[in-house]
Amino acid sequence: MGRGRSVWRSRGESIGIVVVAGPVVPASGPAVVLTPAVALGLARLYDLSADGLRAWGVGRFVVAGGALFLFSAALYRVLPDARPRLRTTLPRAALVVALFLVGSGLFSVYVSRVADYAALYGGLGVVVVTLTFFYAIGAAFILGGLLNAAMRTDQARMRAR
């Protein structure tokens, strides 16, 4: 329980975070990881040019990154008991988005070219890939939180001087 919040407010915020995170995080992952295969299928079906495929490739990162940036900035603003300023939450959110985009891009290449989860796990390959991806997203959010703690400690030291 937070120091400055009532139990009802804390529970309400927790429920709100789950309701918002439910669609945002699972939608951002497939938007980056799975859309290259969808784009190739659509390119064959609708005869898309190479420029159309490049635009699709850039667009998937912009849409997923923008949604995740807004979501993570809101999380880092709402979750702490002492509300940080918006300008202090933006670097943390940017770190999460950068880690997410780089990691999901590399994970997409790994899944499509290196790993053969279907041969190893059969029908459960999709579950293994999804859980591995969510683990990586969680690690990115934790690193953002660690940056949050480091910045807060540094700011406290600067004020103490």
C-alpha cells in the first residue's frame, strides 16, 4: 500500500493499469514481431512494391513504439507513490521503447531465420515464442524502473548539496 494513497485509489489505479495494459502490450508485440510475415503475404496477394514493404516495415515500428511510449510514460508517472514530473518520466519511457524496438526487431529476425520452434516444440512453439517475448518486454520495463530509481537517487543527491 502506498504512503500517500488510500486503498481504494490504489486498487482503482491498479485495475485501470491492467485494463489499459491488456490490449496495448500484447498488440505492440505482434505489431513488430509478426507483421513481416503478414507484409510478405500481403505483398504477394496485392502485388505491393518494395517501397510499400519498406513503408510497412517503418510503420510497424512507429505505431508500436508510439503506443508503447505513451503507455510506459503514463505508467512511470502513475505508479510511483510520489508523482514524478512528466519531463522526468520521458527518458525512462524512451529507454523502454528503444529496448523494446531493438529487442523485438532482433527477436523477429531470430524467430524467422534462426530458430525453428515448430520442430522443437510442435504446436506449443507459438506459446514458447510469446512467453519469451513477454519476458523480454518485462525486462525492458524493469530496466526503465531501475533508471527511474537511479535518476531519483541522483536528484536527491543534487538537492542535498
